[in-house]
Amino acid sequence: MIVVVKIGTSSITDDSGELDDAGLERVCREVAAARREGHQVVLVSSGAIAAGLPALAMEHRPSEMGTLQAVAAVGQPRLMERYSALLAADGVVAGQILLTPWDFAQRSQYLHARDTLAHLLDLGVLPIVNENDTVADDEIRYGDNDRLAALVAHLVGADLLVLLTDTPGVFTADPRLEEEASLIEEIVEVDEALEQVAGGAGTERGSGGMASKLAAAKIAAWSGVRAVIAAADQPGVVGDAVAGRPVGTVIHPRPKRLASRKLWIAFAQAASGRVVVDEGARAALVEGGRSLLAAGVREVEGEWDADAAVEVVVGGRAFAKGLARYSSAQLRSVAGRRTADLPDGLPHEVIHRDDLVVLP
């Protein structure tokens, strides 16, 4: 079995922001135990920024982007140094992989990253993946490694994604605010109601929260990967998740795995705008599996260049996402026109069906 394990900042640092050896040792033991059972494991670890703060005598996480990147540059080697030393005690060789959204959005980079990870696993190395926080502006600002872990799970063809956090799993409400909140043991589909239950970042040091973990679980489900959200400090948590024993919250995979190209269109590409369509166009896309034509476009929201990712909207709700063959300016000039009336040289499809993903 190929297993991707993600550990968050709050689980490997103490209250002062220093790397916590107890937390690091715990996750290293879990990973090493899974490897001894014959499983291939990829570890996705946050913590570079948190590891850099004490080295620079900073008590709080800064908000300015350049400073965050500098702190990450200091913290990343400190983080890897500790992992390498702890894993070596179990005879495990670790290798560092730093990724950015670019590596998933560009097909050639995606394939290079996949090949590198495959070679590391074939060599018996434990890949430790982190965002390249020193250059990944958007990811530092908007998310942590949960989405990255889900994309890596697809990249390596994983069977299981384990998201380790500081709570036992997904609850019916925020347990910090409501005493009657109960653990949800199984989720068949991550829907809007569940997403509304999830809140923001769980701790000051971390940038994720349950919302980002549910989003990651949704990506995993679309990839055909079973996901488990569970407490990092529960003994044997990774082994239990691998064996299918009750632990945390299990999110079941969808029966049909989304192709890699459509997965990175749906989840690795940020939407640059929105294309509002009529009901006839929605039916053609969803029920007929057709391409989006200019005739079905009613409004264009935002500014983008050709080949950008855009959401397709009807009634105020996004139901699809795809790569637009038109720039926003071009699309405004032809919105509502029949294909026969388009100027020469413009593509017939606004979004080709091969570049379109219908969302649930």
C-alpha cells in the first residue's frame, strides 16, 4: 500500500514555537512502523516557518510576505535536520521534496515531480514533502499543506491519505465551542453542510484548520483515495488507518477516479474568473458531456488571459471549472453569439469538454 501521511505545524511544535522532539519522534515512529509492515510512505510535513521563528528570535508569525519567506528559508533545513536524525535511528533514509502550485498546474512539472517521487520510493527512501514556502506566495497566504498532501496522494497513486492534526477527527460542531459536538466516524461525501461546520485555522502557528482538511479529503476522494483525519498523538494512528481499524474520521473515495489532468484543473489551478451561463448550457455540459460554446454565455466576471482556469456558474453557483480558450476580453465580445457568427480565427469552444470538470 502507498500511504501519504500529513502532519501539521501544531503537532510538531510546542507552545513557544520551537520544534517539539516528542511530536517529531511520534510521527517518525508511526511512519517507520508502517514501512516495516511493507508499505511505501510519503510524509508531508508543515513546520518550516514555525521552525524558523525561534532561530530568528521571533515570538509571533509575521504577516509580511517577504519576512515569511525568509523565516521559511531558515526553518526548512532545521526541520529536515531533525527528521533525518530521528528517522536514521530506525534505519530510514529521508529525502527532501519542495513543491509549489506550479508543479501541479504545469503538466511537464507534474510529470517530473511524479517521476522523482516514484524513484525515491523505489530506492526505499522516505520522501518528506513541504511547500516551497520561500517562493510559493499564494500558498503561504491562503493555505497550508493539506491540499498539497491530497495532490501528492494523487501524484503517487496512493491508496490512503492520513491527515494528522490536533483533534480526534471531524465533529458535528466545533468542540471548542459546543460541548455536545460529537465525532463523525465516516463521511461518504464532503458536502456544503460539512464544509460550513468546519472553521478557520486551528492554532496561531498553523495556517490550516478543519476546513482545509475537509477540502483535502474531497480532493483525495475525487482521486479514488481513502482519507483519514485523526489525532497525531493517538498511539498507532497510522497503523490503525492503514489496517482499516476505527480511528478518527474516514472519508470514503468516490467510485470513479478523476483523471490526473482534470484533477489538477479542478483543484491545482486557482480560478481567475467566472463565466455565467444559461440553463441550456448547463444541461449540455452536465448531462450531455458537451463543450461550452459562446452562445450559452450570459456574463463574464473577472479578467484573465486565454488558457486560464475559470468557474462556470448558473444561478450564482459554480457547477463546473475549466480552462478557457478565450481571454475575458475576447469572451465578452462574443458572449451569446452562435458558432457560425464568430469572427474568423477564434476557437469554436469557449471551454472544450476535455478541459472541463463538472463539480458535484
